[in-house]
Amino acid sequence: MSKILVTGGTGYIGSHTVVELQQAGYGVVVVDNLSNSNIEVLSGIEKITGIRPAFENIDCTDYVNMDRMFEKYPGIDGVIHFAASKAVGESVEKPLHYYRNNLLSLMNLLQLMPIHKISNLVFSSSCTVYGQPDKLPVTEDAPIKPALSPYGKTKQIGEDIIRDTVFANDFYKAVILRYFNPIGAHPSAHIGELPSGVPNNLLPFVTQTAMGIRKQLQVFGNDYNTPDGSCIRDYIHVVDLARAHVVAVARMLNKENKEPVETFNLGTGRGLSVLEVVHTFEKVNGVKVPYRIADRREGDIEQVWADPSYANEVLGWKAQETVEETLRSAWRWELNLARKREEKK
Ligand code: NAD
Ligand code: WQD
């Protein structure tokens, strides 16, 4: 059984990936410092798969403890590196935290991997590296635009660090995955997204508004150059996204990769506007989402969606879930969170 280290494995995308890895027969070691997640996520994973993954509460920026962790778990075959801070607005306020956390974590891993004879890395990148692309849908060879936030820069620099390191040393192999907008939750509703405080992202704000936790959703702008005036994104079910990681890892373990560093867009190829998301959510779940049109949000991209055909062809992976099921899964998760809050009272 191949063994995979998942950093950030109690986080949103990480936890769904741990489930898919375990269900595909991989052994998993999770490292997370719980800075943006909860230890209870491990129980959610266990409820779904019957297996509680090995867990270490370690900060990936801590080289010495990461080294000890690799000693403790010999025979790791690959690393999927999710651990990072991801709040765009916060990164503008605290740039040093973002550069330190996101880049030092990655550099520590790259330094420790050859010491522990691990050559395979999957890295979480983002469509944010493209900025507002000149051509839509966006392909992997689209120019990288100046990042609009320190967070975005950490993804661009992170990709460069990986490329430079791999090209300098043919020991390494890496797959860089550029996610579009992951939403939804595992169909079991045992795991999902756990935003802390007021959500920045659209879907948690929508579900919390439907639940009555937030009074009203603000739709940031209806005067964009799009059919209904609101921004367009490529929303992808988190389980579809998670499955792509299993394929990417297997590709490297089976030595099927054509280049030492391969980069893939992970999206559906379908753009949806903010208003389409809100109205479809209301329709498929039979709930109201009170909203008002507000000013544009600074730094927002008008429209972006993926051309996923390279991932479809080369990885043999395709996003499967419908937007309706994706939005239903998001609501089931919010309902589950409400039930848990009730139980705790
Ligand atoms: P998340 O915050 O839910 O998960 C990240 C996890 O990493 C958290 O559990 C957090 O506690 C942990 N972590 C952070 N810094 C750490 C450190 N120094 N050491 C150990 N653990 C640490 O975020 P997510 O949405 O699951 O995102 C996972 C990855 O995907 C991140 O790299 C993020 O930048 C990237 N990404 C996310 C999105 C998105 O919209 N969610 C889009 C594109 C890329
Ligand atoms: C989606 C759309 C908003 C909240 C961010 C990061 C990006 C990537 C994904 C990590 C936009 C609108 C939102 C609200 C709204 N993350 N919106 N009201 O901006 O595409 O990307 O997450 O890499 O780097 O920037 O996602 O979910 O914040 O917004 O109208 O209360 O919803 O304007 O059009 P975004 P989002």
C-alpha cells in the first residue's frame, strides 16, 4: 500500500482528498497545525471511510519537527501539499505571515523530501495566478498576470520555487494543480467547509444566509460586462477536485508523467454568474437567500473559467458532478452544522 503525506489534511480540500485517497487504497498521514481547521474533521473522515488517518499536529514551517515526522513515518511515497493560509484580504493586511507560512512550508518540504527519499509532490495552486485572462476559457499556457494580493503572489512564487527546484535536481517530480472555485461538501455531509468568522467566499456566505446566520448576501456588482452583470466563475465540486489529486499522485507513482513538472487546470469548463449560483441554490434546495446588489468588491476579476481539456485528456480526469448536486451538498453540510450546534446546546 502506497503511503501519502497530506499537509493541510484536516482543511476543506485536504479532508475530501484524504477520503478519496483512503477509498482508493492509499495509506495517509495528515499533518496540520489546525490553524484553520478542527481535529473533529478526523472523525468525519473516519465515519466515511472507516479509517482514522495518522495525524500529527505540526506546523509545516517547523523544519525540525517536520524532519522528525518523516523519521516517524518511513516509506512515504508522495506528498500532497495543501497547507497554506488562503484569505486574500487578510494577506493584504499581513503579507509577511502569508509569505512565511506559504513559502517556508513549501521550501521545508522540498528540502526534506530528498533526505527522506520522497520524490513526488502535488501542489495546490490557484486560478488566481491568471488574474483576468485575455482569452476565455483559460488554458494552462495563458500568461501569468501580476498577482493582486500577497496570497496570489505566494501561489505564483510557490510554482516558481517548485519549477526551479525540479529543474535543478532530477530527483523530484511535481504536479501543480490550479484550482478554480471549489464548493460543496462530501455527499455524506460528514465533512465540508468550515469558514471561521464571516465568510469571504460566496458559497459559505450563501449557505449561512439561507440558514439565517447572516441577514443578507451582498452580490458584489451587477454592472460587469457579463450577461446578467454579476461576476462569472468556474465552481467545481470539492469531491471532483479531491479525485484529481488521487489521479495526479498515481500518475507520478506509476511513472506516467511526461515532464518532471506538469501543470493542470482543475475546473468544470462552465462559467456561472453569482446570480445564477444564488438562484440555482434557492431552486434546488427550496430555500430563500435574501440578497441585495452591492458595490463591486475591490480586486475582483470580472470573469474566469477553465479550459479543463488538458487535465481531461492527460490525466483522464473530468469533473462529474452537476451544479445542482454540488449546491445540494453545500446545503446538506450547512444543515448538518446546524444540527451539531443544536446537539452541543
Ligand atoms: P483550508 O484553510 O481549509 O485548509 C488548509 C489547511 O492547512 C488548514 O487545515 C490549516 O489549518 C492548515 N495549515 C495552514 N498553514 C499550515 C502550516 N503552516 N502547517 C500546517 N498546517 C497548516 O483551505 P483549503 O480551501 O482546503 O485550501 C487548501 C489549499 O488549496 C491551500 O493551499 C489553498 O491556497 C489552495 N486553494 C484553495 C482554493 C479555495 O478556494 N479553497 C482555491 C485555490 C487554491
Ligand atoms: C466568488 C464570486 C465575488 C462573496 C477567491 C480567491 C481565489 C481562490 C478562490 C484561492 C465573486 C462574489 C463573493 C459575497 C459575492 N482562492 N461574492 N458576495 O473571488 O473567485 O476567488 O477564492 O486560491 O484566489 O480570490 O471567490 O468565493 O470570494 O467569490 O457577490 O459575499 O462571488 O464577487 O464574483 P473568488 P469568492
